[in-house]
Amino acid sequence: MVKKKIVILGAGYGGLRALKRLQDLKPNAEIVLVNKNSYHCEKTALHEVATGAASPGDICYPVSSVVDPQYTTFIKATVSKIEHHSKTIVFENREPLRYDYLLIALGFEFESFGIKGLSDYAYQITNIPSVEHIYKQLNEKLRAVKPGEKLSIVVGGAGFTSIEYIGELMEQLPFLTKAAHLKRDQVSVSCVQSNVLPMFSEDLSGYIIGKLEKKGVTFIKGRVANITANSVFYKESKASTDSSELTADMFVWAGGVRGSSVITNSDFKSDRGRVLVNNNLTVPDCEDVMMIGDCSIVIDDVTGLPYPTTAQIAMQQADCAAANIVAIFNQKPAKDFYYKPKGTVCSIGRHDAVGVVMGKQLRGVTASVLKKVIDTRSIVLIGGVDTVIKKQKLFRKKSMHVVN
């Protein structure tokens, strides 16, 4: 008798966590994991590679460390679209794959919000190739600065990715400028934003701004309106008709993301690549398809707004989705998903951070240590203790990743 096929698309936080849970639950089915890369990337640490504080190997580990070949087949392929009416996954460079049950855990993509010039001139923090490119370009631009000249780096947005990138950049710039034979004051860093980390209190946001301003960051309140090769134009508000110009030798955009284009290419009702899923994480009108992570929309009953797409919620969704797939597989009712936030922490440097955990506001070294604990815990939940040990050994062998 041919076994039913459970397919997981994506090897991010949600996809790999769901795979691990399914392998533990051992359904009498064939499990297939599909991902375009053979590695898992800790995307919450991409900013470290973009600044040279870490190499790609420091924030990645092989998918094979999670895949149990006794239960799971791994396929390295790029998904083009999903034809859910025929239960078929279409790829760019291989034969289509049919499924009986599908879990979509594809990640995020760059979002331009229609801002003119953004796609052409902005550097994006989205994946390993993008941050490697940012770091390479940063070094090249630093080396091109002549005596008496300055390099202007502008960051768009003030969410987690933007702030963590700026915080790490300010720590690395003394090393980078020295390697490029420049004085530190030959590089300026600005952030154009409408509000710094609005999910935090004014007290914590003020702490972030104060700390980064002391390191030389200039915060400019406004919304990015237009990008050219050497300038950023911004408006003070949506209602503003006039815009101001800011010189930008390098513009890094981390002002927003959208769900995978696979979702918009497929016949799903979506908004910016994201689908409002049912309470049990199934896709409306598709009981055999579940969606978690960056491509899903889950509404917070308290605020009436979608929960932010974080690694934390993706992994909680993964546990629920894995259990529900097995339940549906065994013709039992699927349970509703309830998000239980365990806290939020944002780093603003190697030994500084802010956060809210169990309703308590944290800042400084304490928050920074907790951030490292949270990051390590996510690796344990997905890759296990062995993966953590291997990564720590690898990290100890590496020195500061600075191009000379």
C-alpha cells in the first residue's frame, strides 16, 4: 500500500521545527522536505554577516542535521508555484511533486512598498547572498574614500533588523575603518524612520536612540519617498507634499518584508504574499494545506492586528501544525493555534540590548545575555544540542571576520 505524502516547503525556523516534530510523532506517511538551499540560515543574525561580525558559516547549519533519512526525504529545489486544486507543487528545474498534505513554511522577501528607486539602489538584508554583498560593498566603498572625504551610510526603517544592523555596524566600524586606513569620523551613519521599534515603550525606544546617538548615529524622523544612486529623499509624514534630500553613498533598506512570491504565483487569496489562515492554521478552502511563518497571517484577538512574523511565532505555529497534520491524517479534529509570547529582545550591539520578557522591561547586558540564550534555545529546538555544540566549536575557531 502506497503511503500518503506529507510535504514541507521551506527549511526556515518554522519548516525545520515542524519537520522535527513530525519525525518525533512518526506518522505512517512519507515526509518530504523541500528547500532551495541545503542549509538553514538563522535569519535573525543576518545583520552580523552584513557588518562582518560573523561569517555565513557562523549563522548557518546543514539541513541534513535535522533530517532523519529513516522518515524524511530532502529535495533541494526552488518552488515556482503551488497548484492546490491538483495537489501539485511546480518547481523551476525539476518535475512537479504531488502531495496529500502540504505545510507551507516559505520565508520572506524584499518589499519595496512602491518606493521609486528602492529596488535599483537599496541594499537588502534578506538572505546570505544579500548580506555578503552588503559587506563586500561596504569594504569597497570604505577603501574608495580619499583623504578629506566622507562616506555616508543611510539605513531605512527602524524595526528589529534595522536597529540590530545599526548597532552591530557601530561596533564594527572602528575595525573596518582602520583596515581601510581611514579615520572613524570619515564615516557617518543615519537612520530614516517614522518610529523606532514601536512595539516597545517610549522608555525603551528612548534608551535605544540615546545609546546609538552616543555612538554617532543620527536619527531622522521621516518616511523614505525616493532613492537615487547617491541620495535618499524623505517626507516627514504621509501627508507631506515636500521632501528633503539626504546624501547616501550606501543605502541599506530593512523597512519591511513580504511573504514569498510563491504564494502570489499560486491560486491563494493573499495580501503581499501572506494568507489569513484559519484558526487551526489551515488555508481557507484547503483543508489539506497549512501555512505558517512569514507567509501566514494570524490575528491577535486583543489588538485585532496581525501578529508580527517572528521566529518565535513561527516555531510555535510549527508545533501546532505538525500535531494538526497528524490529527487530520488520522481523521481527528485539528486544534486551534494560540500564540503564547515568551518575550521580545532586540540587540543594539554585542553586549547591549533591550527587551520585554514576562512583562518586565530589560536593558543593557542583562537583555543582551538573554538574547543569546533565546538564540541558542531556537537552535536547540530545531537542530538539537549537538548542533549547538558544533556551532560553538566552529565559532571559537574563528576570529573577527574583517576583510583586510
